[in-house]
Amino acid sequence: MAIKLKNYAKNLGSDNTSVKIFSLFFMFLSASIFVETVGFISRDPSFPDYFASAIHHDSWFPYTFVRQFILFGSADYYYDSIYMFWAYTSVCIVSFILTFISFRFYKKNIKTTTFIDGFIKYLNNKLPLELVLLLVFISIQVARYGMHRELYMYDKFLFYDVAALYLIYFAINYVIYNKENLFNKLYTSSFIKTLINKHNRKSLNKKLAYALCFELILQIILLFVLLATFNNNFMIIFIFYIFVTLISYIFIFKLIYKKFDYIEYISKEVESIKNGDIDCKLQIKGNDQIALLAENINNMNEGLTKAVDNAIKSEKMKTELITNVSHDLKTPLTSIINYVDMLKSDTLEDDTRKSYLSILDKKSKRLKILVEEIFEAAKLSSGEMEFNIEKTDIKELLIQSIVELEDKIKKSRLDFIVDTPDKPVFTMIDGKRTFRAFDNVISNITKYSTPNTRVYIDLFVENNTISIVFKNISNYRLNLSPDEFLERFRRGDSSRNTEGSGLGLSITQSILNTQNGTMDLDIDGDLFKVILQFETC
């Protein structure tokens, strides 16, 4: 048996977790017994007077001390009282020694983490400081209540004493763990911040907080007035207090019920929107967070409506795209097939044959250009087209583009007026691709401008931004928006009688976007304006 106890003690000593748990428990237990016995021996409030009387008038102080402070009956129980005195004193000394030993064991293993420490750490993150202080206060009051009872009843209050010490231990750990943000653990502080936060004026939480503050202040004032007026009539105080409290709670209930009713209304309307009623609009009531939620739902609904419209428009554009591509490919291809069939005839004269061959050449080149533009647009959209970005004089590139298109310009009977700075203007671009963009814009101008009118091309630099503005008078009615003009296969000539694929402006925009440039269109009556912008370097 002795060997088993020895091994158990050895194992207990090697398990730091067990030592910490048991030492903490015995420290609290022995400390509780020590405090209670000391309190029992010296709790009589008349102790100083009796103590002085014992010293001056009695020859034997222990007898007087026991007779005055420890005796619980008549003088016949004198010897029993002496026994109780020394018994309590012995318990007091032993409990003090055990407290000291337990504290030494606990201090030695204080860094060991136990499941109790884990639970305390969890509570440290969850509990507000007010609740911790309240629990400690209640436990101390219960323990003090036990100290005013006879010691033979102490076993009933030992549990409360130990619980109070555990709560004090927890409170100390709580303060140490949260010492950096202890004030933030106060729910009262967060409540006050909610009230005074200037950025939270429309918050529903703030309105509820004001209502609760009003209710609390009203009850305090009411209770004070009732106690001062009817201090001897409990029933009147009780009836008035219940009546006013009931009215104030009804007011708060109506406030909360009104908000929950509005939330229920929003929920039903959102359900309708989910089921396809995208034209549903929510009523905006008030200016708090719930009203903001309803407003945001309306905005989302508008965005959803636009998305549906864009999807329908996109589907329509896809159909038009297929139709336009088919038309633009079919027209020259049909001409080529027909003229090839006619060339097979042996009865054709040489002049007629040459004329047919010229038309075939023109149509085949037109078909080639169209196919190349389709592939170019596809490459730009997929990002497969390579760009060689380098420092380029964009002023020189623009003038070169105009010179190379001089024949087209002369045939169009347009007067080009070009205004550029005297010095070079450099930017980081791909010269070849940008030349293609200029070619597209100028070609569009020669195709769709009113003959015998002026075309203005202005290049200027402002705030490190290079702007090139093309302005011309359209020969056709401009009944499309700028965004529609940038759609693929969209042409200014809706009858599609002029040459062109409708890809020029779309390709130009893709070229500029890839080089961190921008392209904008501006339409004012028959005035058509193209604005290209680049960054200087």
C-alpha cells in the first residue's frame, strides 16, 4: 500500500497539469478555511473593549479571552470552549501552512497550460468586463454572508468561498489577458460610442439605444419620486411603477415592431424580385440602415434590369452581326461567282472580258480586305495580336498617314485642315498599329463626309496628355449613339451601299485600348468628332 502511494505521489509530481490543478484547488480551499477561522475567532465587534478589560482586570488572560469571545453557552461549558478555541486556532494555523505550500506548488507550475486555463482564455474573449465584475461582487457578498454564521454551519458555505476565490482568480487573469484593450471590453463603452458616434447618426442600433436609455432614466426618476412620495405605501409604489414601466415597454415594442414589420415587407418584395418581378420597387421609409438596405435593393434591381436589357441587346447584336457578316461576305462572293461564269463564255469580246476581270479583281480585293479585318478584329478581341511598343513621334506618324491617303482625300473632294505643334510629340506606342488606327479614322471620313466640306485634324498636348481630334460633317443622318457606332459591323450608312465593313472604328478603339490610350466619339447634329488620346513620355 505504501509503495502504491509513493508511486502515485511520484506520478503526480511529474504531471505538471495535475499539480497545477490540485495545488490551485487546495490553495483556495485552505485559504477559505483560514479566513473563516480567523474571522470566527475575531469577528465580535466589541473585541477591543473586552480585550482591554481582560488585560486590566483579569489575572489570567486566556481564561478571560475564552470566556468573553469563544464561550457559546453558560459557564458550565467553560472547558468545552477552551477545547474549541485551541481546535479553531490549530485549524487556522494548519490551513495557513497548507495555503502557503499550495501556493508554492502552483507558482512552480504556473506556466503549465490546463483545460481550466483554456476555458478561462475562451471566456476572456467572450465575456464583457461588467459581467466579470458582477460575478466577483456576488460571490464575495455570498462569502461574506457565510462569515456571519456559526462555524459549525461553515461546511454549507465552503463551496461559496472556493467559488469566490476561483472567480477572483478568473478576474485577475481576465485583467492580465485584456490589459491592452480592457476599456474596449466594457459593453458600456461600446454603448456610449454608439450614442456619440457622429458617423452613426442614422443607425437603427443608435435609435434603439436612445429608447433604452430613455426607458432606464424614466424608471430611475419614477422610482425615486415614488419612494420620496409614498415611502410608507408599498402597494401604491408597486402599482405606479408597473403602470409606467408597462407604458414605456409598449412604446419600445411599437418601435421595434414597426422596424420588423418593414423588414418583413422588404423580405416579401425581395422574394417577388427573385421570382422574376424585376420591375418591383421598394418603398423607402425613414433614413436608417433598413431604409438604406431598401434603397440598395432598388439600385440592385435597376442594375439587374439594365443587365437583362444589355443581354437582350447583346443577343440582338449577335444576330445582326451574323446577318451583316453574311451580307458583306456574300455580296462580293456572289459577284465573283457570276462574273467567273460569264467569263467562261467564248463569245465575249476582249473589252468586255477585260471589264469583267477588272470587276473580279476589285471584288476579290474587297473580299480579302473584309476577311483580313475580321481576323484582325478577332485577334484584338482575344489579345493574340502582338504590339511592339516603342518611343514614337506621333505627330510625324499622323502626317505620314495623311500623306499616304492623299489619293483618297483628293477623290473625296474634302478640304483637310491639319493643326499640329511645331516640335515633335513623343509617346510610347506601336507605330504600325497606330498608323492602322489613323488609316481607319481618315478612311471613314473620306467615305461618310459631305463632299466639298472641311475636315479638321488638331493635335495638341495638355496636362501630359496627347489629344488628336478629327472633326467632319457627315453626309448621312447620324441617328446612332456613340456606343452604337463602336459596335462591330455598324456603319454610318444604314443602307450599306458604301464600301466598308463597319469594323474600322471598333478596330481603332481596340488598338488604342491595348496601348493604354482612349478613343471617344462626340456627335452634335451632323458634326462627327473622333477624339484619340495618348500619354506623353
